[in-house]
Amino acid sequence: MTSSNKTSIYLDNAATTPVDPLVWQEMQPYLEEFTANPSSIHSHGRKAKVIVEKARKTIATLLNAAPSEIFFTSGGTEADNTVIQSAVLHGGIKTIITSPLEHHAVLHTAEYWHQLGFAELKYVRVNAMGDVDLEHLENLLAASPKALVSLMHGNNEIGNLLDLHAVGKLCDQYGALFHSDTVQTMGHFTHDTQTLPVHFMVGAGHKFHGPKGIGFLYAKSGSAFSPLMHGGAQERNQRGGTENVYGMVGIAKALALAYEQMAEHEAHIKGIKAYFIEQLAISFPGIEFNGRSGEVENSLYTVLNVRFPTIADGDMLLFKLDIEKISASGGSACSSGTSVGSHVLTALNPQAQGAAVRFSFSKNNTREEIDRVIEVLKTVI
């Protein structure tokens, strides 16, 4: 059978997930018929406004937050930028503490404001497995209290999970603001804002089977921030621009479905991941799993980062997989199309040999797909 006749296999869900058919069904009327601007004062506009607030309330209820704590954005990157820019320009923050393993939405933004002279930038140490050194974090906070700490909940490349309660407790002790990029874990783990000691969290619809181009920022009551987007009074004067009504409807439906089906999907995806790890270990002795991604019960269960020590050219391996209609990633998809390697893997072990491939799973993947991936890997390796 030629590759052109083979069914495609999608294992890049950490980059983006396919839209759930029920989400599309929920959005469709607002794409085809219901087109009013929610800022308009006529009856059509008022109806659209009701829809926006209903979506906001849905997300707030799922996160055990108040609707006034949820602000819609274009995605996780905008939400992260909003928090960091606001903190240094208007929040009195003089120090940003982050890690070298963060998504570029955080790293590049923090570096930008540091280079402009608005804030000192400090990096908390991580060990060879990618775990944040909490003792070093406390030392940094003791030296720079009232800082902004920005650390992601689930690493998009190596799957490490951060103890939000432990970090939040330290931040509270030293009067620091705690912002966590929760893009990878939103919709895959529960987030109870009444018990989580976090000031800011973010979500992006396309990470949990919702539409692209819509996200949200959770800002704990009392944690003021200033708008990144100016030009209108939308989002209670915190984000200018005409509301993305169908996107808001879609992300709310997607998050509702994710919470409703979370236990079922977690069990299914963990089963897929465990089976893949088992088959890889049998078929390719000597492979390694980067970070904590190989620990099914102690990592972001949607991500597995595999290092093949005998393969020198990771791009060629990905190309050969693509020829066989298998989609995977060599690092963060946000850097796709560039020659820049993974900053996460480089920070962990710059001397590591071999090609690294990130396989990331969703509720749609099957064991049969894993079997075929193993067979293709045997052929190309």
C-alpha cells in the first residue's frame, strides 16, 4: 500500500487539537445567522451581549470563579502578554522571576520588558529532569519580594507538571504575584480557583478541541491589570475590539465538554501513552524520554517527548513520518518553520545526542494508530 492510500495519524495535539463536532455545532448559528455586534444597543446587539456573558459565566462556573474574573482574549499568548506588560508598566513590579523552560509567550515577553529596562529578570534553576528548584525560587523571592513569578503548570514540550500550591504558597509568603501559563493543562485538569493560590491563569480554546483565535485570562479578584488592547470599552474596559462571539461560544462549549468528559478522556489518553511507551521500549532499546514525559502518572498525560540516540537528523525523521502521513513535532509548534531548536531541550541538556520527537495525544487517538507509528518508526530508523 502506498502512503497516499494510508489514513493520516495526528499526534501533535499539544500544538492544536481538532475542533469537536459538538463545538462546531454550537458555534454554527453564530457564524451563519446571528451576526450582531454585542456592543450595539439595538435588540440584536443586546441578544449578542447575552450570549457573550453566558459563555463567560460557563467558563467561570467550571473554574469556580466569578464571571468578573474571566476576560476573553485571542488566545494564551495575548493573555500572557497582558499579565506581564501590565505588571511592569502599571503594577509596580520591578522583578520578573521565570524559568528557562517557559513558552516563548512568557520568555520573550519577559525578556522584552527587561531589555527595555522596566524590570530585572531572574531565572529559577531547573534540574536535569526539568523540575523547578523550589528552594532556589524561595531564595530569589527572599532577595526580590513583590516580584512577578511566571511559571507554567504543564510544560508543552517535556510534560513536567508544576506544583501550583507549593509555588503559590511561596509567592503569598513573599508578597509576589503568581501568573501560571495553564494553556496545556486547561481542559485536561480541573482548576478550582477557590483553592488554587494563583493570581492569573490562561486558556486557549484550540488546546482542548475548541476553535483557534479565542482564549481567556483568569484574573483573581483584586489582582488588577491594565489592558493590552486599546480602542474600545469591551471586556469591561480591559480589552478593546469587537467581541469574537462565535469563538466565545465555542471555547465555552469546548471547556464544558472537557470537564464533563475529563475522567474518561484522561483514562483513555493515559492508556494510549502507556502503550506507546511500552512499544517504544520494546522496539528501540536505548531510547530516552525527555523530562518527566515518560512517567504516565507524574506528567502532562497528553505529551511524550522521545529521544532517539541513534538518529542524528531530527528534521529528517519528522519529514519521513510526514511522508507516511504521521504528524508529530520536534519541539514547540510556535517555532515551526524556523531553524531554531528546542530551547527547552537545550536548557536541560545541551550535549544530548540524537533526535527528539514530541508525540502528543488526544481523545481521538487509538492503539491501532500507535501500532502503525511503531511500524513506520522501525522502517525509517
